[in-house]
Amino acid sequence: MSTAPDRTSNVPEFSVSELAFSLKKTLEGAYSHVRVRGELSRIKIHSSGHMYSVIKDDNACIDAVCWKSNVARLSIKPEEGLEVICTGRISTYPARSNYQLIIESMELAGEGALLKMLEDRKRRLAAEGLFAPERKKKLPFLPERIGVITSPTGAVIRDIMHRLNDRFPRHVMLWPVRVQGDTAAAEIERALRGFCGLPESVRPGILILARGGGSLEDLMPFNEENVVRAVADCTIPIITAVGHETDTTLVDYASDLRAPTPTGAAEMAVPRRLDLLATVRAEADTLLRVASRLLSERKGRLETLGARLGDPARLLEIHSQKVDHLGGNLERQAQILVNDRRARLRTASVRLRDPGYVLQQKTQGLVRLADRLDNGFRNRLNEDGRLLAKAGALLREPRGIIERLQERLLERGQTLQRVWARSFEERRTNLAYLARSLENLSYENVLGRGYTVVFDVCGKPITSAHAVSAGMALDIKFRDGRAGALASGKSSDRASLSGQSADREKQLDQGKLL
Amino acid sequence: MAEQKPIDQLSFEEALQELQSIVSDLETGKAPLEKSISDYERGVALRKHCEKKLHEAQSKIEKITVTEDGRLQTAPFEEE
């Protein structure tokens, strides 16, 4: 006031702080609620959880911030370049005096932007293979239980139940969820994973995820990535029916089957009971018809064959002829066999030497040996005698020694003779035994002793009881001829045959005679 | 048809398929008589089983709720 002239008159003077706070107040007052349309850019989520970004258009840009608590509630996921409409207020930060938009909510700017975002997401998930045809599971023919994920209120669950009961009433397990709004996506994901985690005894055989029609925004939970992934991961075959026929959400690509409407989903889930009943009845009718036809065919065949079976007497004739023929053969064969044996016996007896002759030969050999021994002894004796005589001259009683030696020599000679004689005897006995055995082995001789030989119809001798079966024709050869016989089977007890029964038979015979 | 499951363990679809295959087997008329008869008897039993499965169909609806500690419960569903 002293020197400075009042050039600027009455303009009040602010401190910086005063101005900054005044600006803040003005801005916040004037722009306490604004909607700004622009493109998201330079998105940064700070470690504190707050999101910083810039919203721009062709000519301008404005800083924007979204506090952590609001970030979680945003209905869309902020992405770089996304065209959005942000709702919020303008505020400044006095320390720097730059202003920014505090974002409270965010929506996509127009259907075009939303569709573009969905298209991008779809492409990305498809590239991961989430929608691949080989991931699709086959629906069961007739599930025992059906799991339904939808709102417990409204027409959807009613429509599904109505159509199911029309076609094939089933046990339905409803997992209630909200089908729109901020929490819908999380609830739907939990229901999907919850159904898959149920123990097998109560797990549904098929799932239906359904929602009625709505705006594109209403259907957004069914486009959320976590829901699409949960549908793709679902181990139970799943049918989706979201919105009207013309709406397609991303879960429809990930599910095993897409139904145009909830009612359509119920139709796909179960077959028609009445159709099945008709099928079963038709099959059963065919079964009965076919089975009766089979029986009557076989009966007919049996009758034809029976007629062709013919007269049993004729069959018998043929066989009786055969028996006669074989009987003749048998006789011839037996004769040939006997002749053959006889010839062999003759040959054998020729080769059998007279035991008397053999004995004589051996005796002669023995005599010769005895002579040689005798001579040997005699020579030896003579020599020894001479030696002894020589020695005797030197000895006192040579004569006595010589006599003793002579006695011993005589003894030895006798022993030798005894041994030889015994040996002769053994050989003679052997020979006689052999001769007798030969005799016994003769076929005719055996017959002579009362034995018989049994032949079968082919003329082969039967040597074992096992070779005889009941009813078999036998030919028995006796000493004085042959006789035919029929085997009765096993041998009866010998005692009863020879004893009582024979007596009884005799009595019976006598009875008859009397 | 090497192994034959007891009929009451068959699902409707399995039973129907077996019935159909028995019918077409019998239609060829090549099976021995004994087998034809036992096939027919099994066919009749399969039919009964199928019809039973179709008749026992019953509608039931229950609601799943998640308790606070994360367990699942079911309750009869009443439309709200």
C-alpha cells in the first residue's frame, strides 16, 4: 500500500494452495458425476490394487484412476484399446494440480465394441483348443440324474421340468445360481465344478446350463472366461441353452451340445419314453414270431427225417448178411492159422536134436578128457615116481611118502570124476526139461489138455477178457472141433455158476419135466 | 455275447441292444435249438427289464445348497 500503485486494482491475491484447493472445489462441484466415452490406454494396475489409465480420443486425453474396491466390481475387464464409457467424477490432486477422472463404473461403448471384445476372446480360447471337436463328450442315452444350473425362479427351470416329464421323467438336481449381474459368473463356475466334484453315486449323468433370453449385457456371464473354462473342463457331458436361438454365447462353443432353448435342452437330454416302449414291444413281437417260426421249421425237418428213416428190418438184413460173410472168413482164417502153427512146430522139431545123441557126444568128449587127464596124471606120476625114487634113495622111508602121495592122487582123481558126473547129470536134466517144454508149447497139445482157444469174428485169437464185450460173437476151438458162442459180458461168479445155480437149474428142469 | 451280465444290472440301453441282437440272431435261424430256446427266454426277460425301466421313471427335483462350511446339501425344490 505504500509504494506499489494499485495497477491491478481489486483482484484478490491467492496463495498457491488457496488456488489449488479452490480449483479442486470448483472441478469437483461442476463434474461430480460424468460419463466419458473414450479409448482406454496405458493401463497400469499398481501394487496397491488401484488402476491408473488414460482415456483418450483423437484430440485429447485425460488421466483416470479406479480405486481398488471399484476395480473388483467392474463389469468388464479393462483392456488396452477398449472403447469404453466410464462413469465417475473429476478430481484433482492438489500437490500437482493435475486433474483426473475417478472411475466408478465402466461399460463397453456400444454393441460393436462388445462384440469385438467377444470375438477376440473367442479367438484366443479357440486357439487354446477349448472348443475343439475332439473334446466333445457323447451324451448318455438315458441318464439316471440330470443336473441343471440355472435360476431357481423364472420360466427356465419350469420349461425344462415340463419337457422332461413329457418325455421321460427323471431325477433332476437343480443348482440354483444367479444368471446375471456381477456375481453370476462366479456362481455358475462354482456350480459347474461342484457338480463334477460330486461322488459318482449321486453325480448327474448329464448337465444342463440354461438361461432365458436377455440383452447382450445380460448374457455376459456366459461369455466370461472363467465360466467358459469351467464348461470346457466339465467332466460331465453338458448341454448349454442360453438366451434365444439367435444368441450364441461363448459357453455354447465350449459345451458338448448347444440347445436353442432350455426346452430344447430337455429334449436332447432324454429320449421319449413312449418311443422306447414301442421299440421294446416291437422287438418282443419279432422275438416271439421268429422263435415260433424256428420251432415249426425244426418240427417239419424232424418229420421229414423220421419218414426217411425207413424200415428197421431192412437195416437188420444187411447186417445179418455181413455177419454170415464174416463167419466164413473166420473159419478160413482159423484154418490158415492152425496150418501155419503146425508147420512152425515141424520146423522146430526138426531143429530139436535127440537128447540121447547130445548126451552121447558129451559123454565121448568127457571120456576123451578123462583119458587125457589120466594120461597126464600117469605121466606126471611116473615122472614124480622117478624123482621120488631118486629122492627115496636119499630118504629113509621113501616108500611110505610115495604111498601117501599115491593115495592123495587117487583121491583127487575120484573127486574129479564125481564133478564130471554131476555136470553130466545137470545137462541131461536141462535137455529133458527143454524137450518137455517144447512139447507143452505145442498148440495142439494144449487143446488136448482141455483148454480152448477163443477167436473173434475176424479170426484173431482173443487173449484178454477186456477184448470181450457183451454181445460179441466168439468162435471157440476145442480139442475135437469148434463151436460158435455169444459173449454175455463180464464173467459171473465162479462159485454160483458151478454150485447152487447149477443145482437150481437142474431142479427147474426136473420140475418142467415132471 | 461271451459274457452275459445279470439282466437286472443292465442299463436300459444295454438291455435294448442285447434284445435287438438276440432278435437278429434268431432271424438268421442258424443257432442250435437249445441256444435258440435260451436266447428266446433271455429275450423275454430283457423285454421285461426294459419295460420295468421305462415304467419306473419318476420325476423328482431337488435343490442343491452349499452350507457355510462348503458342504453340499439337497433339499426338496419348491418353485419360488
